Amino acid sequence: MALMNMVAALNNALDLLLKENDKVVVFGEDVGKDGGVFRVTDGLMQKYGEKRVFDTPLAESMIAGTAIGMAAGGLRPIAEMQFAGFMFLSFGQMINHAARYRGRTRSTITLPMVVRTPVSGGVRTLEHHSENPEIYFSHMGGLIVVEPSNPYDAKGLLIRASHMDDPVVFLEPTKLYRLFKQEVPENMYEVPIGKAATIQEGDDLTIITWGTMVPVVKNAVANKKANAEIIDLRTINPLDEKTILSSVKKTGKALIVHEASLTFGPGAEIAARIAEKAIFELDAPVMRVASPSLPYPYPGYESFYIPNEKKVEEAIEKIMSD
């Protein structure tokens, strides 16, 4: 075991994957010589050479298309998009090809590829650097969408993602990269994809969240001394419906907290499933705390935009009073 932040845990995972299988290749903008803009790939090109870890032009569509071609040809690519906002330029490749290839070829060709990208805000970045794209890539189907909230999960989920035979969009919350350290095994291990984590048990309220909002929710619950069950989704698509419904049926109340915009956000899908399959167990309407349905603001305004502990505490008060 070693104390690692999320950057170190992801770097360790990539190191182990490159060592384990010579079909694994890592590439993207500045991931080679510079070790990535956040140093997640630091030292890997020097260790494994420029044919295994290499830089690409500033062309996200090309990065995604190259990953698709490599995966179809038998490699196991792990591509990095420097920021999530830039990843929208690869949308055609991801939606028209990566998401459809298994169905298009009747499973005769699979795409064992991972596309990593930093997401979310709270670090005062410029425009296009703080996006929350999980709903975009989940809506199509055919793409697995993962977002860890801690170093242990980040390493285990990335290793599991690289071992799969389907394309994975791996979202890494920028604010959590170096926010805290955690004991992480230095050997190879997997965290299951499609399985949420119940990080705190409770009887009065279920709070469903992921990514940057996990520490916000934990602090809000502690501040309110609420007897809340906290579920960290870890995987946005596919949703762990079983864990969500089991908890909601136990507590009778559901609060969904996410940084993505409220309108048509991931919380809407979760709320719909709860309404369809657990409505008679609810003691209060499902509530959501999310960002406004507007483009991400300039840095000086992000503290007004992103959900914070106060907003979550107010939601807890309201739902518990219903």
C-alpha cells in the first residue's frame, strides 16, 4: 500500500497496464515528453518508449479515430483528451463509430479502447476546461461512462476499463486530482464497472452522487448530522439501478446531487427510474441539486454556479421536512 492522490493512482495504473500487455498504447496531446498537462502520464514515455507512449497533434477527432482504428486492429489504446470541452470535437467518431461498432459488426469486431479526459470545475480554469459531458456520452448507448471520486477507485476502474472489450469514456474530476491522498495498493487490482459504492449507510435519506460532488455531499451530511445513505455511482452508464432502488426503498427519500447542468442532466434519468420502480416507497418527491442550465461560466463566477455544501444542506432540510 502507498499514499497516493488521484494523479499518482492513475499513473500507477497506466504503468501496470503498459507493463502487463504490449498491446496497450497511451497517446494524446502532450502525454509523452511533458507527461500530460496534469502529469498523469509522467515518466511513461521514458520508460516504455515513443512507440508505446506518444504525443499527437491538437486534433481530438483524429485522436478518437486513431484509437478506434487501433482497437479494431488488435491493440488496446488508452487515449487522452486534454480537457473534456475539447472532446466534443471527437463526438462524430465516438458516437458514429466507437459506440456502434459492436452492433455494426454483430460483435465480430470489438473496440477495447479507453478515452480519458479531465472534467468538472472548481479550479478556476478558462472556457471549455470545466465541462461535465457524462450525459452526452451516456445518451447514445454503446459507450461505458465512468467517473471516479477517489484515488483507489480511479486506479481500479481504469485497470478494469482497459481490460474490457468495449469503449470506455473515463472521466477524471480535475478538482480531485490532488485534493487528497488515500491508501492504494501498488499491485494490479480492479474495481467493478457498473457497480455503485455505498460510502455511508443511513436510514432517513438516500443521496446519489458522483465525481466532484462526493466530498461536497459527505461534508454537507456531516454538517447537518443527517442519517443519510450516500451512494457514489462511479459508473454513469450503465447505472447500478439495483443499488439505487434498494437504498431508496429503504429510506423513502431520494436526493440526487451532480455538477452537470440540471435540465436533461443525469439526475433526470435517475429520478425517472426511481419514479417508475419505487414511487410507492417514497415519502417525498425526488429532489435534485445541480448546476444551472447554462454554459459553464468564467472563473470568477463558478462559485455561484457549482453546487456547494450550503445548497446540499438546504436540500437535505427541505426533503426531510416534506
